Amino acid sequence: MKTPEKNTIPSMAMIGKASIVAAMLASSATFAASHAPVNVVINQSPWLEGFAAIADLYEDETGNEITLDVNPYAGSLEKQRNAVRSEESEYDLLIINGIFYPEMYHGGFLEPLKSIDPEFDLDSRVYEYGGTPWFDSESRAIGKEDGQLLTVPVNPNITLLFYRKDLYEEKGWEAPTSFEQLESNARALHNPKKMYGIAQRAGRATVSVTWDFFPYIQGFGGSYFRDSDAGDYFVTINSEAAREALETYVRLASEVGPENPANLTQGDLIQLLVTGKLAHTVLPAAAWAQMDDPNKSAVVGKVGYATLPSAEGFPSTPALGHWLGGIPKNIPDEKKRAALAFLDWFQQPETQIQYAEMGGAPISAAAYESDIADRPENRYMKAMVTASPLAKGMWTIPEGAELAAITELGLNRAVAGEITVTEALNSMAADLESVLSEAGYATGRLPDLE
Amino acid sequence: MTTSGKSRLYRRADVFLHGFLIAAIFITLAPFVYIALSSFKTQISLLMGQVTFTPTLLNYDEVLFDRTSDYLRNFTNSVIVTTISTLFVVTISFFAGYSLFRMRWPSYVVNTFLIWSMAFNLIPSVTLASAWYDLARTVGISNDYLALVLAHTTLHLPIALWLLASFFREIPRELEDAAYVDGAGFITLVRRVVAPLMAPGLVATAILIYVFSWNEFPVALALTNNETGTVPVAIAKYAQEEEIKYTQMAAASVLSAIPALIALLFGQRFIVRGLTAGAVK
Amino acid sequence: MPHFSPLGKYLSLLPALLVFALLALLPVINLLITSFHEVSWQAGTKQMEWVGLDNYADIPADPLFKAGVINTAIVVIFATSAQVIIGLALALGCSALGKKGRFYRPLIILPLLIPGIVIGAIWRLMYNSEFGVFNLILEAVGLTGHDWLGSSSTALASVIVVDIWHWTPFAFLLLLAAVESLPRDVSEAAKIDGATTWQEFRYVTLPLLYPAIFMTFLFRAVMASKIFDEVFLLTSGGPGTSTEVVSFTIFQRYFLQDNPGYGSALSVSIIFVVSVIIVIALNAGRSRELAQS
């Protein structure tokens, strides 16, 4: 195992943890399996291979058994929901998507990690992903200050700007940091049928256009809700800033994008990009793996990555699409301890660096700041260092799917030109407010835009 | 009309019929050929819309031998679940149909049965899947073949019953009566008279039920794990969060369809005989 | 003449009865009960709050459901009619060729062998406006391509085309079985009477096939009213609500939004409405048979 001395300044807590791990490793050399087998529910994905490899490494090092129950992406929520709602969950570790963790948190399905082991804490180098690992079941808000630690991040998926670095180098440009720059660069490279300036999702799905539009509304200084992280669901989607953001989004889609942008999905964006027909797009970081694979891409080595642009005076805000590892309440204590032992081993800086080397998707700054990130094939990691701490989640309540259904439809119709930007924002605001107030939240909305 | 004139007329009609069927086959097969060709392409070649390409076996390699894929097991699972559940469905629905349609139940019993099974057929699978999952967990058979076999049997029994109903109704009662007069028992009656008369219906039903069960996804997803997962569950894994692995999906579909295709080609004499057996009357 | 033992009568129905009672009735009762409740989860336990008919009262105002009902009706009518007509033509054609027509039969059935999820993914690719095979062909012959799934005017029609491709073999198989079971002597008799092929078809074959055609239509209509797989991967109900279908709305409400109460109410209503339609259709079909005999 590589020693990480040059990238880590371990805190006291971490030294404690590290020594426990070291002790575990040492003991495992002589004794087999110190823990019960752990059954992990996970979905098929480009990062599964890396995760399976790191699970194998854990088995080799500790003698503890990990089995992965691999499901289709479309089935991961159903499998987990069924498991936590039954008498006894068949899974000991849930790999939870950034879309449905609120359901797991609010429903009280997860065991707080400190009640399994009071000593346990998140490693200081692990990114906090907008405070989403912590949840306060009283105030129903996420965040480190008041929340209990319920999960450990296991995958760092957030949105990044994917752009054609080779074309940028030809022109002598730097990656855009403002929407203005992005728009003018997209216009300059737009050459319909051969090359589109920019394409972003506007297709309707569970959470699609809502997620892609999020960096825009935030980047212009607006927000969907006043302060959703703190549990304040006053609707602010119909603000002036939101209008500016949506106008920009629609303008980019209709003027420098492919025809009929209203049905674009993530698959379409990737198709356009890898076939060399697209200059800019916004994709989850995990899609980087396809860009440099000659079997999947005609633009090997030509794609660059950057954090999302923002308007003057506002921070870049990538959208969280990360995955969290949580332990269900309805399993025996020994299973809980076994699952936590694996999570603890997984989050350690040295494991994370190894994970990166194996082609995995690490969640710790230790990996992203290591020299692995200097390799040309890992250039996305540089963007992740900037983007990861800035990333935010859209909402943290179980009604999220209902809210998303409203915004998906409204934003989709605005991009399709079925309704105007102002109409879209006003009607979405009214619908969001009614869903929230019906669900019993203290809510309200800004006055209608004129 | 002379014999030669008749055959000339037939020949002209035949040419027209062949032309029509060939056109239909072309439309039917074109997407299938597209799927089959896709399975030999790389993802980028497919996405670029390349017409000429160097065939690759990468997709088959990934589907069959990748460490995150377990296709052969999925395939075996599918064969087991589909075969057993189809046998169950056809047998149960045959006897139920025989009882309902030939044994003079009051018409409200027959109608209740039929309407109920049609109504059941209308329930979206999502709602059934979670209820069956709870049931299977309670009885302790979740993730076993048995759970999925029973679920598929339940799911497809209504269709089979309806399909067989129309065939049962067409059996002339005199044939049964004649057999009865000859002193045939229940078993003999079924074996010698009813089953042969029903053969076309039974074969068509069995084929359809087999196909439904083979392709069923939502319930199979809920009731299986990696040990017992079926082919559609395996194929669905190629539709991922960030990418649809079209070419791997195509390869998996081809592999899934090949055995059935071979069975259809070689078994078609039997199928046709089954389908035409009723023509005796 | 009761030439069967009552025991046999009950015994042969018993397995089906057991399956229906144990495995089918339970989920349905569960569905019915759930539809009168608001379900939520707190501290890992289920909370069921009785809300009476509230869930049902919400249905008329549901914009997705409204669009879904209309689109589903369109799919059912157009897709099913096309499948029955094409399926019947193919069945008659295959049957008329006798042994020479054998070759076609397994090939026609082929689309049934492909799982719905693959059909959705592959057709989406073929419809793709940039790389799709349809637009490549159109552009090759000098026409301009079209974004089939991306524009509201063609999205639903594109979905229907896929459904026709996928399910015509089903109609074919059922109708072929019916055509092959037709008594030959009737058609011989018609020939001797000097009937033309068309007359024979119109006045002899077709009336004999009515029950089978009716059943095939009913079957496909019921299955088409549940259309899901194709829509899920092709369009997810978009653009806008132009391809929203009922089963997709139920999936969204019941599963994605985790609102089992309302989702169950939607399911129950649909089951009720379609059952009523079926009963009416069956009665109409039966009185027609009576009128003919």
C-alpha cells in the first residue's frame, strides 16, 4: 500500500482511526473474518468495476466477506425501498442515490452511524457534499452542525462543464468562468449540423432538466427555494434572477444548440459529444470515463473539464448527484458493525488513493490532491478539486419527486417554446407552493413575475 | 374450370402472397438486423452511424465474460423460471378452462372468473411487485426461483384462460358425448379427444406465455437477486445512469433471442402441426 | 347429460382458484385498502391515515392523468386496429400458402422475442435525429430529417409505430390459430357455388373469424392500455405531455413520487373503467353472435 504522507495532514481523530484500521489489518493477517459478511445493494454503473475491485481488496486485506447485489440503475430505488420497509432488510449496506436519500432520511430507515460506533466520524479529507451526510430528524434539515451522521459518501458524482479543450487551445481560450463567456464561446463554435455550440438536457424524466438548470438558477444568484438545506421551502423559483437564468438557458438551447432541444437526455448529450458534434455540455463527472475510450469516443483526449460557470459575483454551483452509503435500521447489530467497518476502511485516505489508482471514483480530497490527478487521463480530477466543495443539492425532502415532476414539466415546456419563460416560472411557483403547503411545510412564494 | 387454369390462377395469387409476406418480413426484420449488426459494432461506430465497419466481438465478450456480468447464469435462470411457469400456466388454465367452459357452471361463475382475470391483468406491475415482495419475504422464499415462478404463473394465468376460452368454446360437444358413450373416463376423454382438439390453442398459448414470461421485467426485478436474476434484469443493467450501452444491450438481446429463434425454426413443424390440428373437424 | 363427476368439475378448477385467491386477490385487496389512505413512513414504520375518498377526488384535476387518458385511448385505438388488420392479412396469407408459407411464420413472430426495454432503447436510437437510421436514409435520398421523438406532433405517432411493430406478431399468432382451425368444407362449398375469392372471404371466412378477431382486438386493447416499456425508454412521456400514458402516470405517482394512496386510487379507477368497457364490449359481441345465429 502506498503511504500518503505527502498529501495528508491527519487530524487527531484520524490518527486514532488510522491506528484502528492498522490494528484491524494486522489482526486480519493472523485471524480470518473479524466481521459478519456484508451484503451491499448497488446499481450497475461505469464506476461499479472500481467499487467491486476495492471490495475485493477489502476482502483480501481483512478476510471479511463483501457481496455485491448489482441491480439495474432503474431498479436500485425499488430494491432498497422494499428492503428497508420489510421486517428485516436483506441488505446491510445501501448505496443510495443523491435523488432518493431524502426518502431514506425522513422515513427514519437508516441507523445513525454513531449509534453503531460512538467513535466513528467522517474522515476530515472526505468531501462533505453540501452537508448531505448529516441529517437532523427533529428539524428535518441536513447539515453538519445539528445533524446526525447517517451516511458516508461513496461516489462523488456532481455536474461538470465538459468542453472541447482542443478547440479552445486552437483559439487560445481558457475554460469559461462566466455564463457570458460560455455563451460567446458557444456562439463562436456553433456551426449547425457539424458542430453545436452547447447542448443541455431539457427532456422530461425523473430529475433531468431540473438538475441541469440548477447551476444556472444558482449561478445567477437565484434558487428554487429560499434555503432548502435549512428546511426553508419558501418558493423563489419565480425571481428576477431565475428569469435571467431561464432566459439564458432557453436562448442557448434554441440559438446555439441542436434542433428540438426539448427531448434531449443525458445519453443524447454524450452521443453528441463523443461523436465530435458538440463544443460544450454539462454532464455528471462520471461520464468522463467514456470520453477517452476509443471504443466509445471519437474525441479521445480532446475533452476538457471545468466547474460550472456563474454570473459575476455569484459562486459556481455544480449540482450534487453523488451516492451515499447508509446502513439500514432493520438488520442485526453485528451486521451493522460489519457494514460500518467496511465504510470506515473505505473512507480512509490511503484506501481512497488506491481506489483512484484502480480507476474508481474517490470521495476524498486525499485522492484528488494526490499526484494521481496529474496524469493526463485523470485531468477531470483537477476540475473536481474546485467543484466538489462548491456543489449543492436541490432539496432534501421526500416530496422531491413531486417537486421535480412540476419543474421537469415547466422547464421542458419553456425550452420547447410551448409557454414563455415568465409563464413557466409563475406556474411552476404556484404548483410547487401548493404541493408543499399540502404536505404541511411552511411555505409561500414570491409575487408573480410580470 | 380446368386443372391447368386453376393452378395458373393459384400461381398468380401465390406470387402476390409471397410478395406481400416478403415485404412484411422485411419490415419486421429490419430493426432486428439493425440490432444484430449493432451487437458487432463499437459504441462509437454505432453512434457515428457508420454503414461499413469492422466487426468486433467486444460486446459479446463483455456480456459473457466481464466480471460485473453474469449472463450465463441469468440465462439459465430465465430458462428455469420461464419453462416451469409456462408449464404451470398452461396446465392450470387448461383444466380450469375445461371445468369452466365444458362442465356447465352457472354463467355468473364463468363471467366472474373471466372479468376478474381481465381486471387483474390491468393492474400495473409496480403495484403488484411490492405486494409480492412482502409476501415472499414473509413466507421466506424471496430471491428463490419459486417466488418468481409463482408470480409469473399468477401474472399470466388470466391471459391464458382468456386465450383458451375461445378455443374451448369451439369444441363440438357431440365429440365429447360420443367419447363418453364409448365409455371413456375423464382422463381418456381429455387425452384422446379434448387435448388434440385444443392443440392449436394450447400451442399458441404456450408460445405467448413463454415469450411474456421470458421478457417480463418489473416483477422479476423485485423478486430476484444476483443469484436468480433473469435475462431482462441483466439486460436492463446496460441502461445506466449516464449511458445506455446500446451495443452490449444488443449483444445480450441477440444471445437471448437465438435459442428461441432456433427453437422456432426447428420446432416450427411441430408448431404448425399444433396450430393446424384443429382443422380436422 | 352430466357425464362428469362433480368432483372432477371442482378439482380441475381448484388450482386456478388457489392462485387467484392467494396470489392475486391479496395484492388487489391491498390496492383497494391503500387507495383510501395516505401512506407515509416515520421512524421506519408505516403510517396509514384514513382519508376516505380524497384520493379519488384528486383524480379529475390531475393534468398528467388527463393527458394520459387521452393519449392511451389514441394508442389503444390506432395501434390495436392496425395490429389486428395487419395480423389478419398476414395470417390469411400464410395460411393460403399452406406448406410453402411455413418459412415466414417464425420470422413474423420474431419481434415478440425482444424484451420491451431493448425495443425502447434500440428504436430510440433509430429515431435519433442526428445519427438515427431513419434520418440517415431520408437524408441519403435528399429529404430532410425530422426529430421524430423530439417534436410534439410526431412523438405519439412514433410510439404507436413501435407498438405496432412489436405486437402485430401477437395478433398474427392468435389469428393464424383461428384461420387454421377454420373448417375446410365450408370454403370448398363456397367454391363449388362459384363464389369469387372476395365473396368467399367477405361472406364465409370473415364471419367465421369474427369471434377470434373480436378476442384478439380485446386482448391487444387491454394490453395496449397498459403500454409502458416503450414509452419509458423512448420518451418518458415527453415532450411536454405529448406521450404521457396512464400506466406511466401511475408509475410516477405511485412509485417515483412514492404516493401509494393516490397511485392505488388511479389504478383502481382504471381497472373499474376498463372492466366496464370490457363488459359492455362482451355483451355487444355476444348479442351480435346471437343475432347471427
